[in-house]
Amino acid sequence: MLAILGLGTGELIVILVVVLVLFGAKRIPEFAKGLGKGINEFKKASREVTDEIHNAGNETAAPKAPAPSTVPPPPANPTETKVI
């Protein structure tokens, strides 16, 4: 990869020294940590999208049953009341 960019060892050392001077020794690990978290989030989102697309192709066209109601049915006799 470095041969493609045309960078030698001397150029890389100069670039690293400039980055160290510009950002300081304390900020470089913070930057790397944030970059790593961003890459992990990207991979996770990519994997979720891939899984969702794969699962959508495997689902059958059968309709799902409606969700059960959480409201209790009315009493059979209007004079009866239930104590909950």
C-alpha cells in the first residue's frame, strides 16, 4: 500500500512527527479510540442491515395473527362488576 502512495520511511516519520506536534501526545489516543468506536458502530450497522435484508428474503407471505388485546372483555351480566 505504501508503495502505491509513494511514501518512504523518511516521509512517514516526518508525517508522524507533524501529527504528534499538532495534536499532542494526549489527544492521539483519544482520537484513535473515537475512530475505533466509529468503525465498530459502522460494522454493527452494516451487519444489521445485511441480516435484515437476508431475513426479509426468508420470510413467508403468510399473514401474522393479530396481537391479543390487553383490554378485558365486558362482563356477561351488566350488573356484575369485577374487582381487579
